Amino acid sequence: MQCKSLIERFADWLDENFGFTKTILRPAPEYSLRNPSYWLGAIAVIAFFTAGIAGIILLQYYEPNPDTAWESVSRIVVEVPFGNLIRNIHIYSAFSMIFVTFLHFMRNYFVIAYRRPRELMWIVGMLMGLATLMMGFTGYLLPWYALSYAAVGFGITIIKHLPQPLSGFLEYLVSGYGTDAELLRRFFTFHTVLLPALIIILLAVKLHIFEVHGITEPVSRNIPEEEKKLVPWFPNIFLYFVILICVYVASILTASIIYPFGIHEKYTPGVVTIPMPEWYFMWTYAIAKTEFIEVLGSTGFSIFISTIIVITLIFIFLPFIDKWKDKHPSERPFFIAVGVWIIVQIGLMTYLAWVTAGSYIPTETAILSIIIPTIIIFLAAYLYRLKLIKPPELVWEKFSKLRIANQQSSLFNRKKYIWTSIRFLLSLMCAGLSFRIIYGSLTQSIGFGWFILGIALLILSSIESFKTIYIQDLKMGNIGRRLKFFERWFMVG
């Protein structure tokens, strides 16, 4: 009888004690491991727990008091060993969680992942997304910056324009009796206890629904049968998660070291500061400070708030509103156009908020930023509907054509392997340079042309990295070889 290696015995011991192969965790189809968009929710969960671990460490030194909050943050940055690194990990993890949650939301919207029997899963996910935004909103105040205090004041102003008695209840719930100490204490409680507990409860519900129904079926009609083969949770999916965690943590550490966050000016009572929300709320701030909203006064502000609430409710209950029978996105061009329009508008409004900080957005600028993208996007959808535009092949359908048989038959090419690695490293360097240019254009006013150049470099480097990892790597058969290596390692398959 062949003696097992130490690693194999350790894997058997883990399975024997934890029962990995006997849990309710479902196996996943192989095509889901070839497309990372299926696991955006998992990445958001990784970000949540990474931010939580870093936040627990920061809690040992933070003081939730208006007189000492800013000083405690300053002490963390200056005096505590690796304090600034832990703080940056917390911030970047929170930012990435919000960003990945948005990507997860838009991806599920485009692939119509809310259809029966996943209606409740969509609603739970929407509530988790709103709780995530509230986590960012409450955490922004804790360092007690003048900028954050002004931004929270803007948020409380929005609450005051809600209809009664909802307005009074929410205002008391958020700010209490109106003192700074009460405001900070309540935000601290929401950020560290109530909202994380709510997210964990909703996550447990969503995971249960996910394990019952499994991964959403792909919209592609051309998935090869061999790619529909179910992959066991242990060790295949387990190792896939380990890789996701390692890549995510490495990315957060790199960003935290290369682009650390500084400390803003402390809030001083009586000193007026221009409100500047964090980037994920910039688009709402841009809409609220447009010139025509200001001209209408309280009425305009109420219209703005009502519009946001109505849109939010529409997306929450979208499974019960969308009754179209067509499943494939290519058969629903106007449905896709709405999603593209939302992404474009959020990007434009965020940019307008950056460039017009401290002043109102002119009415004509706001109107043009809405009308021009609307005409272009929906005209393209209309032309597509008339079959006047030939659609590009869906990305996930291109992936599905990279068959396992072709991967196994392709020969290993050392020169191509080295060149692919070099291209990937160059694309990462280009992405870092683009972030530096964008950051410089936004903070040092080096010109709008540099901002456009930075965006162009970021797009090109992202496309090249994506192509290198998920197209070149598949064509060369590396992923297939790695899966087989892990199977031999743990003596499965």
C-alpha cells in the first residue's frame, strides 16, 4: 500500500475533522470557476471580513469622543506600530467592498439573476447593499474630520426633507438629541455593532438561499457540456477561494503601502466647511447641488429625495416588476440600455462633483450630461432592436468556446509563457501609473488632459490584464494544469 505524503494526510485530517465533503455546500459547475464575475459576492464578503478584522484592531486605540476622536486617529497613524497600515487596510477594504458590491449588483441585473426562484435572494442582496452604504456613511464621521462632519450634515439635511413622521424618527435615530457627542456615539454604535450584525444576518440568509438554488444559470446558449460538469466544493472550490483571498489581501496591502491615506483637518465647531462626501456618494451630492435644484429650494430638494427613494424601491422590488419573458440580454436591448445609462450617469455625476467642488453645477451642464448620454445609449438600443447594428459576441460566450479539449491538446510554449508574464507585469505597472496620474489630476490640478490620459491608461491596462489572465491563460491550458495538479496533490479526481 502506497504511503500518503504529509500534505495528503493533512488534507484527509481536515476533511475528517471538519467534514468539508459532507457539508451542505453545493458543488459548482466548472464554467463558474472560469469566470470571476460569478464570485463577486464572495469577494465582497472577503472585503467585509478584512475590513472587520482591521477595524477590530483599530478599536483598541480609537476613542469615540468629539474631544479626542481626531487625536486618537492621529496617534494611530503616528505612534502605533503599523497603525497607519492597519488603518489603510480598513479603508481600502471598505472602499473595495462598496465597489465590488456595486459590480455584483450590476452583473446580476444584466444577467437577470433575480428571476424565480431567486426573488428573495435579490431583495436580501439589495438590503445588504444599502447596509454597506450606511457602513461607509457612518464610518466617514468617526475620524471627526471637518470634511466628514460637513458631509454628514448634508446627509442629515436629506433626512429632514423626508415626510413626517419618518423624518423625525430617522433624525432622532441618527443624531439623538442633536449634540456632537450624541451624534458621534450613535454613528460609532451603528458602524461597529448594529450594521455589521445586520449584514452578517442578511449574509446568512442569502448564503442559505444560494446553497438551496445554486449559482445562477448562465445566459449563454453555447456552454459546452464538459464545462457544465459539477466541481466538488473540497478541494477545488476551497482552493479557488484561497486564491481569491490571497489575491485580494495582496492587492489591499499593495494599495495601502503605495497610496496611504493622510489625515484631514479636525472639525472645529463654528467653522464652515464645504461638504465633500466620499466617492460612492458623490453622484447624489452632484445632483443635489445642481443649479435648478437650488433655484427650486426646498421643493427641488424634496423632488430629488423622492426620486432617489422611488428608484431604490423599484430596484428592490424589480423581480416583481420585470415580467418580460425574454431571458437572454441580447433580446432585451432597452433593459441593457437602462443598466448602461445608470453606470454612465453615476460616473458623470461623480466627475462633475469633483470638478465643481464648492460651487453649484450649472443647469445647462447638468441637463447636457443627462440628455447626451441618454440619446446615444437608447438610440443604440433602438438601432440594435431594428437589427441595424450587429452586436458583438458576448464576453462570457467567448470564454465558453475555449474548450477543455483544446486546452489539453495545446503544447506548452516556454517563450509564450514568459512573454505572457511580462505583459501582465507591464499592465500592472501601467495601472499603477494611471492611478498616480488620476490622483495627481484630482488633487494637484495638473490639467484635465492628464485626467483623460490616466483614465485611458487605466482602461487599457485593465483590458490587457483581463485578457492576459482569462484568455491567454486559458488558451495556454495553465488553469487546467493547475486543477489537475491540485487533484493529484489531494488524490481526488
